[in-house]
Amino acid sequence: PYIADFCCPEKLLVVELDGESHEVRVEQDAARTEYFEHHGLRVVRFSNEEILSNLEGVGVAILKFAGCDPRSWLEGRIRSANAGSDDISKAT
């Protein structure tokens, strides 16, 4: 009876993004978490503030919760950022 923000069935992982409305829905969120966990899923929650202020850290945490090594994702982000700066320097 619940819809997850994000779910990875392969990793049995639910990722919940908690905005301001969740501050007053503590009991409902606890019931959702209990439901998901009862069905064998692990639930990890992040506040919107955490996502906006530390997106990379949230990404790393999700990968770790999923049992993945975040290094290749981080290296890809660095390569993408460097490629973007190369494109800008070529255009000027």
C-alpha cells in the first residue's frame, strides 16, 4: 500500500527523500519503513537539505547501501567535470 521514492529491487533497497512535509509525518514514515522492511527491503532516508547541500555524499551513501563501490562513479563525475571545463576553455 506504499509507494517508494526510489526502489532498486535487485539490491532490495528503498531510498526515501524527505522534504518538509515529513517533519509532521513521523508516524506515517515509520509505518512505511516497517512495511518495506517487513517485505525484505532496506530503507535509507535523506532530507532534502542533505541532498541539496551534499549531493555527492548522498550519492556515495546510496551506492554503499546498495553494496557498490562508489569509486568508479566518483571518477566518472571528475572526468565529466574536467571534460566540461575543457569544452569551455576551447570555446573561448
